[in-house]
Amino acid sequence: MRNQFFTYDEAKSSAAPGGALASLVDWVAASPMSGHPMRGKAGAVCPFLRQAAHADALCVGISEAGPQDEDSAFKLVRGLFSDIGRIPADRERRSLRSVVIGFPNCTGPEGVAMLERINKRHKYYTLARLQMIAFFHADSQTPGLWNPEFKPMRAPMPVIGARYMIEQDAVFAAKYRLLIPTYLMRFGVTGARKLVAAREQHRAGKVLTEA
């Protein structure tokens, strides 16, 4: 299985029209990096990804893995959490380093199920390393933070993203309690204040879902 990563700007300028990489870049620009009327809040669906792209700290790539390639796909995803540490960035941009990889040969149910298993196997791995993993696919039912009817984790092909945990992830820690110990360990008193504020938003009905 051969893979090549590009910076977001490199991919925009070099991706062949109609190809998988072009489709991935178009989705990144049109969905997570842009606003959506159903989001329930102004701003980009994923402000982090937009900041990463603007800071030249976002890399993207395509994997040719199919449903039968679980072992190699797992190794690829596991490697992403080391790959982000090798993205060139100065001190101010280090926390923005992230990788997004598309799996165009896994659009069917078997491929999605295979990648979902890989995603679940990394739940505790990422927490122990103060990192985050995200899994997108066309039929994702994961609700939005601000509007449960909005499905922000949908993409035209299965996509797995890897990045570092940041202070602004308090809103996720407030929703997904499994994140709280790791979040507080990383961000201490400042993080605790942000977490309390995020919980207050939830109680006020601004964050509409709870897990």
C-alpha cells in the first residue's frame, strides 16, 4: 500500500481534477473548514482545521487500502500520530499540526466497518498521547455539538484525521467525559476553567447533546 502526504496548499495546486485527492481537498474546504446553516453556531464546522491549513500545518493524503487491508490500514493510521510530529512548524504552530487521510476504496459497508474498528482501537491510544482521532464517512450519525440534527462527521469518502489535543477541546471534553482526565492533565487550571465554561454552555442549552 503506497501513500504520499501533501501540505494542504500543495494538494490544492497539484491534485488531478476528478481524482480522489482533489475530492478530499474539496471536501475539506467545503465542509469542516466552512460554516454550515445547520451547525447551530456561526463559524467554521471545524475551526481547528481551518487554522491548521492557514498555518501550513495541515497535511492530507490518500490511502489505496480496501476492506481486505485492515492490517496495513491499521499500521498507516497508527503511524499518523508520529507523522504529525514531523510536520515542520515553529513553536507557535506546533499544536496545529494535523493529518487528514482519505480512503476512497472503503466507501462500502465493509470498508467503513473496517475503518470503524481501527478508529475504536485508537480511542485509548490517542488519549494516552494527548492526541485526537476523528472518523468521517458518508452515513455517519454522530450529532453536532450545537445542533443534534446536524451531522458534521459526514464525508464523500471515509476519512480519518489525527491531531493534537488543544485547550479549545474543552467543548468536546464537556460532552465526551472520557476526555476529561486527559484534558485536565494537559491543560491544568486554565483547562479546568474552560471545561467549567463549556459545561455551563451545556446547561444553558447551547450544547444540545450529551454522552
